[in-house]
Amino acid sequence: MEQPNLKDIILNAGFKFNKNLGQNFISDKNLLDAIVADSGVNENDVVVEIGTGGGTLTRALSEKAGRVISFEVDKTLKPVLDVTLAGANNVEVVFKDVLKMSDEELKSVVGERFKLVANLPYYITTPLIMRLIESELFVETITVMVQKEVADRLVANVGSKDYASISLAIQSYGEAHITRTVKRDMFFPKPNVDSAVVKITLDKTKLDGYDKELVHHLIRAAFAMRRKTLVNNLSVAFSISKDEATKKVTDAGFAPLIRGEALSLENFLTLSRQFEN
């Protein structure tokens, strides 16, 4: 079905954009189809979308997926969605905030297994991704449009200026890469920055055999104050002396003045063994 003219539909519905919700919609059919292709969604998949927006990505997903459940917090979008999603019989729009739902509540709506695809507003990107990858939900893949600078952090590796605790958090649960960059003029209304699509393929067995809470505590501690050494950060985070922190760092095979940003995920796993006893 040909994509409706989103701007006209929004105008006719009298919808007003809410800046607090970071609402920037996409209407270009080629781009929408490309995002769906990047996600790898097919007719056997249940797809969860966070932020229905104008419904254009939702419709594009419905043309490939078996079922689409889209969550939206702005109920004033309903008149717009009544038009843009007309005839999309495999789509269900749920007006709830996913971040306020428990795993069991989500499972009752979407089932046991799904792929997530979304054009995410900046303010929920990190909490939403962490909510999903740390949950007990069976999320196969996460394909999200985010601000380019955020995308760079999500996929960064050790040695990169964008390397951060969120980079390591994602690495500990899967593999992430940028599938495409998207110029700001592809959105309506146009945001102030460019965006990128990031795909995360999840593997929640990567930390099997390790104390997951301890590993993540170490990662957060290491990046808490980037200007300080790993020893200083660990001393504060674990309430131990600098001498004790130094011994743990050196016993793990690292220089006493090393900074947390110089450690890979494998390095943090090695370090975690020093804190297990």
C-alpha cells in the first residue's frame, strides 16, 4: 500500500508535536523499508516497536512481520494512527510506557520472543536499551534509530574516544554495529542532529560463569570519573584502600596507573576474578 502523506494527515488531525517527547517522524518510504531490511524482520517474527509516532515505521514493519505490537505514550496521536495504520490488521498499538511495565506485563502483551525495532527519542535511548538487555525477556535483536553521537557510543570499542560504560554493557550482552547513518532532513520536524541505525544482536550467555552484577559494578566504577585512574575509581566504588585496589589491578595483570577506558570486556572479566573472593 502506498505510504500516506504524513504531513497532511498530521495537519488534518490537528496534532501538535510535543518537544518533551522528542517526536521526530520519518515519512520517506525508501528509508523506512531500508530500516526494516536492516532489522532482518520476516513473516515469522513478532516485532515490538517503542514509540509509534506517526505510524509510518509501524506500517513498513507490518508489511514484513507476522505481528507488530507498537507502544506509544502520546494518546493524542490516535487520530493520526487511525489513518496511517488503516488496514494494517497485524498491528496492535498499545498506549503504555514500556519503561513502567514489568517483564510479566510485557510478556502478557507481546509473548515470549520478539525483535525490537524503533525510532527512539534521545531521552529514553539508554534506559530502554538497558531495560531490555538486562531483562529476562527473550529479545532476539534490537534495531534502533538514535542520535549519531549516541550510536557511536553504543558501538564503540576500547581505544575509541566514544568508548563508555554503555559500550561495554552492550558488548556484555551481544554485538552491535551501525547499519546506516540518516541525515537530519529526513525527519519531520527536522531535529538538530543527524541520526544512525544501530542493530544489536543479543547473546545473553556471554557472561555465563561470571558474577554479572560484579562485572557491571566494575564497569560502572571504572568510568565513574574518567580523569581518575582505575585504582582510584575502584577504591571509591568498592570502599577499599588504594593499596588493596592496586594489588587487585596488578594481580589481574594491569599497570597500576591504567585508566578504565583502556580495558576491554575481556579485561574486565579477568579483573572481576580478583573481586570474587
